[in-house]
Amino acid sequence: MTIIEGENDLTHLWSIILELSEQLNQNRSLSVSLYTQAGNVKSQATHSQTGFVLRRFNLDKTKEEYEAELERMNNAMAAENQGLQHDNKQLNSLIKEYEQTLDTLMKSFRNRAKDVQERELSLVREYETKLLEMEEENATRDLAASTAISESLSKMSHLLRQCLRAQGGEEPKDFDARRKKSKFVHEREPWTTSDATQAEWALEREIELARLEKENEELRRMLGLLPATQVRREDDS
């Protein structure tokens, strides 16, 4: 709502500036016209003075009439010249006033536009910051959920393996204790890692892999993930 009101104010301010510019152009045109008229009057005065001088030599008027006519014409021209100078001063002052007003309006317009632009940029930065924070929170939440799901699946898999070993007649505690003991012995006595020991460890690893594959197939069969043909083949065997 604030941005819309600012745009309306800027539109109104721009229309005022256009009106003042048009009025300023009209005043300048009028000033040029008056200056041209003053030049024409001055030229006419020169020609008239020359004409009276010529007529003075033609002796069609007396000296008194010539001087009276010349004085009257000079007074009229001086009065007209003063009037034109007064109008010119007023027009110059009016033009200067309009220029100052236009300059003030343009400064106000620029300041207003700058404020609106800074406000828009601050809003954009604020929303971008909020969006980045939301994305980071969502990523953290998704990572935590994925980690929790992975841990839960790992625990479920461990429990299922223990259950299958228990069904097969093997104690899970004995297997864990044997693995921990073997690891402890290798860490405490590294010289016991001979070829025979490595071969025994490889054999145990192969046995463990085969057992895990069997457990995996059993789990898939219990969960109904095996194809029907494979289940039928296992039942026949």
C-alpha cells in the first residue's frame, strides 16, 4: 500500500513538473517575441530619425516643428523602451523563479524516488534473507529427519539380524563378544596378524557375508519383496 501511494505522489509530482515546463517554455517564447519587437521598434526609431533629418534638409517643416516632433518621438520611444525593459526584467525574474521552483521540484522528485527505491531494496533484501533462513531451516530439518530414519533403519536391521540368528540357534551375544575379542586382540597384539590369521579372518568374513545374504533373502521373503517364482523355488528346495 505504501508503494502504491508513493507511485501516485510521484505521478502527481511529474504532472506538475510537466505543466511548469510548458509554462516556462511559453514565457521564454514571449520573452523572445518581446525582444524581437524591441529590436523592430529600435530600428523603426532609427529610420524615423533619419527620415526627419532628411525632411529637415528638404525644408518642408520649420525648425520649431522639427524639434517638437523629434522631442515627442524621442519621449515616446523612451517611454516604450522603459516599458519593454520593465517587462523584460519581470520576465527574467519570472523565468528565474520558475527555474528555481523546477529545481526544487526535481530535487524533491529525486529524493522521493531514492526513498522509494531504497525502501523497495530493503524489502527485497529482507525477503531474500527470510527465504535463505527458511531454506536453511528446511535443509537442517530434512537432514535431521534423514539421519533419524537412517538410524532407525540401522537399529531395525540389527534387531532383525539378531532375531534371525536367535532363530538359527546362534546367540548374538557370543558373536558380538567374539568379534570384539578378536578386534581387541589385534589391537593389543598386532604381531598376531599373520597369514593364517588373515586367512581365518577372510574365511570368517566370507561366512559372515553368506550369512548376511541369507538373512537378507529371509527378510525380503518375510516382507513379501521376493518374486513369486523365487519364493516357490525356495519352498521346493
